[in-house]
Amino acid sequence: MCMSMAPQEAIDGAVPDDLTAFQTHLLAVVADMEGKHGLAIKQEMEEEYGQEVYHGRLYPNLDTLCDKGLVGKGVIDRRTNSYTITTKGQRVLVDYVAWLESRSGD
């Protein structure tokens, strides 16, 4: 079960309001693993979740992040792509973290 992210207006409009929690987490992992291939990202997500992340879940979500302009996809070879966060993706993460901090009550 994936939860929707915070409403767009709650974080200054930079975050698409239809990102799932999985997509948001995936965006953060891509940012941390700049330029890595999908399998390395998959392995990191599996470590984070403590369970297998199936290709049928990972790659469609990476494609969605690419379609939204949050992640860029490069080609390493015929079968391997690399993923990098875009400037827009970085803004989304910064705004999301700011929104989380505002909700923490500190």
C-alpha cells in the first residue's frame, strides 16, 4: 500500500501531488546513488525495505519519475540504463524535507 505525498500546495507547489511514498523514497535513493544503474538502485531499495523489490515495481516507477522530469535516464549499454536526479527532482526532495520538518513540531 502506497500513500500519496503531501498536498502540492502544502509545500509551495514544487512537489507533484500524485507521487507515492515508494516513488518519493525511490527519488531519494536515486539522488543518493547519482548515476547508478537500475540494479544497484534495486539493491539499495531492497536493503531499505528489508524485502525484495520486484522489477515490475521498480522500473515502472523509475519511468514515472522520468516522465515527471524528476529523474533523468542515460544509457550505459544496450541493456543497462543509469539514473540521475534532475534539478526539478532535487527541488522536490528539498521541499518535501522542509514540509516534513514543518510537520514535526520542532
